[in-house]
Amino acid sequence: MLEADLLGKPENEVKRRGESKLSRFGAKELVKGSQRKRPGVPEDDPNHQGFIYHPERPFALGVYKTVSKMLAEQGFRGELRYYTALYSELDHFHHTDAFFEFDVPGGKTHEVTIDCSFRDKEQLKADILLHVTNEQLEDRKEFVLLIIDTADSIVNKFREKIQNTERRAA
């Protein structure tokens, strides 16, 4: 199983610009522009931009739904978005395979980045390292536990970032 089987890949190809390295922000914006928008919202509707369709791969969709549910259960309100960055500059140069954004009331956007690997990595540049084993992919129960554990890690990281922002504002 490949990363794309877990996280999905952008519907539109995210082109790399030769060997030049975009800033992390620039690479992220390029990825965001390549994602499919929510169906049913016309292209010229100002609400079209930013409404990202739920991921289609079972793992990514399971994590998305679980994160959304956990955030709501913990009293966090806002809009959750998922982006896959596979095969992009964000992936290649900034070691981010996917990321979630969560807009909280008041206009602040928080981000949690994910680096997926089927082997151990010594250096982590993303918020979360998603280390996947063959057992987790082959056993249904292990696969569901991987979804829950991943979602829990993402929610904990969102909580930490939201609380840090609130402390700085106080």
C-alpha cells in the first residue's frame, strides 16, 4: 500500500517548479489550490474557495470524520478542512504529506501537518509522524485503531495550538 492509498492524492497535479524551493507557505498555497472543492457550490460563489471536499480514501475519510467528531465533542467549533500534499513541493521539500486546517470563531486558522512513512524516521518536520505497519493495513481491527489513534493525535495537537493561542492573547 502506498501513501496515496491512505491519504489520497490531489485531483489536479501539483507541479514542482524545477529545483527551486518554494517557501513552506507558498508550497501550501499551491497544494490548497489543487484540491477539489465541495460539490454543488458554483465556481463563482465566494463561498466556493476553501470548502474542500471530504477525502475519498477510507483511511483519510475515517480520520477526517473522527477528528471532526472529537473536536465537536470537546466543545471546539469551527470548520475543518483536509488537504493531501502528496507528490508536491510541500511533500518533497517540507516533508508534509497531508494537513488539516481548523478555523475557529474569531478568524484564527490552526494547522496540523502529517508526514506518512512506512519506515522509521529520525527527523520529523511535520506535527505528526504517521508510521504505518503492514499489520495495521492487513487487519481490519488494527486499521480502525490506526484511524482512531491518528485522529486522537491530530485533535491533541489542535487543542495544544488553540490553547497556546488563547494564552498568548490573554
